[in-house]
Amino acid sequence: MDIDRATLEDLRTYFKLGRKAGRNDVRPVRNLLKSLGVNVRGTTVPWPVVVRAMGLNPDLSPEQFADLKTPLMTTADIAALLGVDRETVHRWRREGRADMPAPLQLGPRLTRWIPAEIHAWEGLRDRPNFPRRKTSARPAFGALKPASPK
């Protein structure tokens, strides 16, 4: 696989972060990557590292990998695409609407969707398969960690 790299500015656009911050402010990206367990050194990060940190399997075909590198969608983006209110998208997610693609939960208040999955759900293209990695469940913020077995 070609190990191309994303600049922090590219990742700010990819994750749609820091709209209120200065134009070249990459602190939100650094903070997000740090919370996902990525140690950023310099101004670029390999794409497979970003994909793995998001909980996806980076062993994809070149076409799937290209689809995955398109900027993620916010709830507002999906609502605008479908012509519904943002709260409708939230309700669909809460109700566990079976056909709605699963979002990427990147933080406690940061949810994004893969555009290829949303477009497939809308019926504009074939449904891609972006395998999620199995991750161990982390305790919620403030939760007590279970005691280790003795």
C-alpha cells in the first residue's frame, strides 16, 4: 500500500474541525489525534495511522482507501443532503434505524460519517464495506475501571 501522508491542515478539513478557530489553526486536529492515540510529530501523519485510529481496518483496496480519504460528513451535512432537520438525523441514529450506516464516534461529542456509506444509503451508489476494527470498550468518562481479576 502506498504510504501517503496527510498534513494537519488536510486533516482539519477531513474531520471538519476548527471552523471557529483561525484559518491555519491545527490545534483541534492535534487534540483529536492525541485523544485517538496518535502521537503527532511534525506536520504530517500517514493515512493508514489515521484510518486505524478511527477504528477502521486500513487493509483496503486502493478504491476503498480513496473513498475513505474524502472529507467526513457531519450531521448537518447529512441533513442538508437529505433535506431534513439535524434533529431528524439524530433521531434516526437514536432509534437504531437498521439501514442507516453506523457513524464513527471520534470523541464524546464528535460523530462523523463516511460519505461513501451515506451516498450508498441514499441509493446513489453501491454500498461499500469499510470493516470496523474490534476495539475493547473503554469506560465512560468518570466511570470506575473494573477491578482486575485475582
